[in-house]
Amino acid sequence: MWWLALVPAAIPLAGLVYQWWGARRDAKRFPAPGRIADGLHLLQTGSGVPPGAWKAGHSPAVALEAGIAASSLSWRLVQQPLSRETTVLSYDRTGFGWSEPAATPRSMEKLVDDLRRALDASGLPCPFVLAGHSFGGLLLRHFAAAHPRYVGSLVLIDPLEPFEWHPLSEEQRRRLSRGVMLSRRGAFLARLGVVRLGLDLLLSGSKALPKLLAKVSSGKGSVVPDRLVGEIRKLPPEIWPAVRAHWCLPRSFRTLAEYLERLPEHCALPIDAAALREIPITVISASRSPDAVIEAHRRTAALSRQGKHVVAEDSGHWVQLDRPDVIVREIRERLRPGSVH
């Protein structure tokens, strides 16, 4: 029975091989739909604005900024319809999607620079209609203050308001600490193929074993895989496998851990409200957001002389999945002549 001594080493080794083989398979099955420029994945669709040129009568280009752990794939239901009338750019921030892993700390300055590099690499003319979801909305407010020449107007979609995570309550501190811990544990489990196995089974319809794996690995955090898959299933089915492939990679969890760790720091940064005064701003609130957040969204819209606040009815936080029609409508309004600063 000497071979039983090899079992403890064989199991993680098998997981490493399973993860290596799966990652190689995913790279072939799900190549980047866009192009890689300066380490960033850019997905550019539509033809409303010729690259490198501005012509009278053309709508401005639209650039989309994803939420805290989302990628360009989260914009599919918004990007496709808008691409029929203008050029639309979505991208993956460093460490997520098809972009390269992060080599520097994810400070707000670095995140703002990611967006600037993506816009420059697109070859599209300024100014842009910039739309950002959740954390992406907070990022766009800092971007507009740092690089106003790129900004024609802003559409902020259920944007993160700084007061939500600064100053931290003890309960929030515990939640964030747990989120960071689970993300780092997720990176470790992804290396061993456990995340891949769980998501493969969950997306194939199996529930018992994935829930058991999640319970063993994260305890109360076992609801996270269910929530992730629940949001994925709101997207067109053809892109589910690509989202799953990204969340089987350890780097996605490592990047998320750093974002969560730095969230209070990002929310503590002062925002230059004066820079937003002359920029047309539309703020879209999810109807199921807390009243205090919706009221803060109204105040954010009021920072602009051309501010507008809209509530997306029957929508949770992921408005681009629950009510993409509202986002498309409001961005279209900002594409009209005279609606861009």
C-alpha cells in the first residue's frame, strides 16, 4: 500500500495539469475578439467615426468603461446596437479579460492612464462620449478631471459614490477583508484547477458538486459562484464560455483582490467637481439601488450645467444586463449635435 503515500501529492498535481491544459484549450477556443495594443485588449466596432479623422456630421465615438471586475464582454448588449450608428470602443483594464497581467500597483492614477492609453491606441478622434458602470463611473470622474480634452460627455451607470466605501464602517472593513481573502484564495484554487472544475460543472447544469466545492473553499462565500453565473446568464449564451475562461485564471482573482484592497483608498481621493461643471453628464441609477445612493446620483448629475438623472426601472446594479435599452437610449441622446462638450 506504499502508493497511498503518493495520493496527497497526486491530487494537486492533477489539478495543476488540469488547469494548464484547460488554459491552453481556452486560449485557442476563445481568442481575443479585438486587438492587443500596448498590453490592452481593445474591441472596436462600428464605423461612425473614421479612425484618426473628424468629419462634420459624424457622431462622436463612444468608449465604455467596465465595472470593478468586469471586462469588455459585459458591454455586449450595449455595444452591438450602438455600433450601428457610431464607432464604439470597449476594452479590458490591465489584469482582466484578454489584457496583460498588471505589472504595477492598481492606483487610480494607473487606472486613469490605462483608459488614456486605450483611447490613444484606438486612433479615434477626441472628444468621446464616455460611459462607465459602477467603479468605472468613479474612474471616469477622475479621468475627466485629468484629461478633459478626451471628454465630450459622460454617461455614468449606477456609478460608485465615494461615500459608499469611505469612511469604512467596521462591518464594511470586515466585508472587504473577507473579499480580499476569498479573492486570494480564489487565485490559489484557480491554479489548482478547482475554480475551473466548479464553473465547468455549474455552467453545464450541475449544482451539487459546484456548491460543495464552493462551500469547502469559501464557507459563507459560496454564494459568489451562484451570483457570478447568474449575471453571466444575462449575457448572450455564446459569450458565457469566454467569461468562464477568464475567471478560471488566477490573475483575474489576484487583480480583483488588489482592487478590493484599494477600494477605500480610491473612494477617499478628492474629485475635482469644477472640472465636471461644463461637461454634459447623464447619471443612470438602478431602481433597486438604495435611496441614499440614488440621491447621491442626483447630486452628481447636478454638478454639470447640462446634467441629467435617470432611473432605470426594474433594474439591479448591472443595468447593462437588466436594462441595456435605457443605456443605449441615453448614450444616443449624447450623440446628438450639441450634446457633446
